[in-house]
Amino acid sequence: MQLLSGSRRYTIEELAERLDMSARTIYRYIDTFKSVGYVVRKEGGVPRLVKMDERDDIAQLVHFTDEEAYVVNRLIDALDNGNVLKQSLRRKLRAVCDCSSVVDCVVHGKDAVNVHALIEAMDGKCQVKLVGYASSHSGVVRDRWVEPFDFTTDYNQVWCYDLEDGRNKLFKTMRIGRVEVLQEGWMAEEKHVKGFVDVFRFSGPERYRVKMELDVRARNVMVECFPLAERDIVQVGDDKWLLDTVVCGMGGVQGFVLTTEGAKIVGSEKME
């Protein structure tokens, strides 16, 4: 947006090179700007962003995951209460977090193409075919007929309603061969429900309550790697913290303990 509205003029090819993406992706962004009220004109063959309608649809240009919103909110909290920008920033964050459109992604290559196709399908409430999806559970590569409706952190996984077996599932974007957006609209929107994702970003039907003791270093690593864990951490000593949380499996917990000195499991139980 800055490049399209700045003093220097960029061709589509120059924008693509500057932003390290394809010309096709640049055109997708331009179409998105138009759809939320911007006017994009060609001036001497060069696209220019010239104005926006008087409304708040700019919020639809950004998507925050739960973790991203939590981190930004914490940064705003750290501002002095006398800072006149604090409440303004918080209002804007709330506006952005309430939206569902995604424009920019942190993925590249084939995955980026697939993510953009999924975004298009969500925006149009269209069904999709996940062509050549490689399942780690079944070990089978086959097509899946689904209704995509949300992403997880960094767009690593997409929440979909599986029309074949009538369940909401997570599909890893890196395991999708190709996304084919279908003409058919959603048939089961009322059944679209995101499942539980634990602080280690795992999802599954089982639940375990886990308690983990952390020293200063382990606590810092935990919060830096898994920001949402901070909500379940309490200080229990001068240099000791306790993580008491619910997880979908012990894999993430055990992996963290094995790779992080100063972390140990002090209790766990499977929940009914």
C-alpha cells in the first residue's frame, strides 16, 4: 500500500521484485484493495492507489492469529497509561482482530499459492478440493472435499469442514498438493466450529492436564516460543514458575522438556 501510494512510481514487475512475490500475487492484492474501497488507477501504465471510501474496512486487510493478537496486546499494555496513543491502539487492534480476511501471508512458494486460494474460497464461502492431500495418519495421498473457514498460527494449518465424513478437521497446508476452488457454495456453515488447539499448537480429541515446573530460563523460552502459555503460568517462588495447562497430547510437552534445561513435568493426568 505504501509503495502504491508513495511518490515513486512502480510497475507491476518492479513491485513483484521489490516485495519478492509474483506479479499474479500483486494483482491479487490490488483486487483486494479495490474490494474494500480503494481506487486503483493506471497512470502511464503504472498502478496508483488514489483514495479510499469513508469507512472502516481497512481492518479487513489484516488478520491476527490468537497468538499474534496476544503479543501485540501485551506490547500495548506495556505502554504508560498516560500515553495518549494507548487506547487508540487498543481500539484498532480490536477492530482488526474481529475481521476474517487475510491479505498477507508468511508462507512462500507452493504453500503461498494454496493459502491464497483458500483465502479466496473463505471470502466467497466456496467449497474446495484439496488435491493430492498427503495424510500422515492414514499414509494415503488422495483428494479431500471440504469447506475451509479459518487458519491456525502462521497459516500452517487450515480448519475445514470435511464434507465426506461430516467433521471439522485441521489440514496442514504443506501437505496439500493443490487447492481447487469449486463453484459450489458452503452447505454446512452452521457446523463450522474450530476445535481446541493447545498452547503448543497441537489439536486432537484427547485432553491432558499438565503441570510443568520452569526456572527463569525455561519460563522465558516457553513464553517466547509459545506466547499463549503465559496465560497459564504463575510464579511460585523467587526463580520458579508453574505452567498448569490443558494439552491435546504429551508430544509437545515432552519435546519442550527434552530440549529445554530447567523444565520438568511435575504432574499430568488424562481428562475424561
